[in-house]
Amino acid sequence: MTDGFYSDPAAIKRLGNSFAQKADELESRISTFLSRADEIEDGFGVLTESEEALQAYRETLNEMVEGLRLLRSHLSEVGSALSTNTANNYTASEESVTKLFRGDA
């Protein structure tokens, strides 16, 4: 291989698939976390008797879950872009350059 730039579309697709897989795993973990974190009952002692404290806890919990779901969505989008657009663009570019140097263009 020369000292020039090289890209492996198959490796890019694998990386994209890895992002998508991690996004799916994160969604599963978010659901598990949410089911456990929402069952506070006696977990905070007398704080659970305060409606204000419970409301603040649930608002914070919902904001955190929303942030984690945005992260999951972003990971999924990056994975999709890598798997399809980026890898396909490199493949198409390589084919075009190959045709150009062969005189097929």
C-alpha cells in the first residue's frame, strides 16, 4: 500500500453496524434503568413522603432518560450514515476513479 489515503468500505460498514448495535444496547439499558429508578418507594426514606421531592426526582429522572434517548438516537444515526452513505460514497468514488484511469469514463 502506498503512503496515500485509503479507506476500506467494509470496515466503515462494520463500524456503522457497531454504532447501531450499541444504540440498541443502550435503549435496552435505558428501559431497565427506568424501571428500577422509578420504583423508589422507600428508597429515599422520608423524602418519598414529600410530593415536592418526588416531583423533582421524577422530573430529573425524565430529563436524564430523555438525554440518554437522544444519545441513543444520535448513535443510531451515525451508525446508519457510516453503514450506508459513507461506505457507499467511498465505493462509488473508487469505482469512478478506476473507470477514469482505464478510460471508461
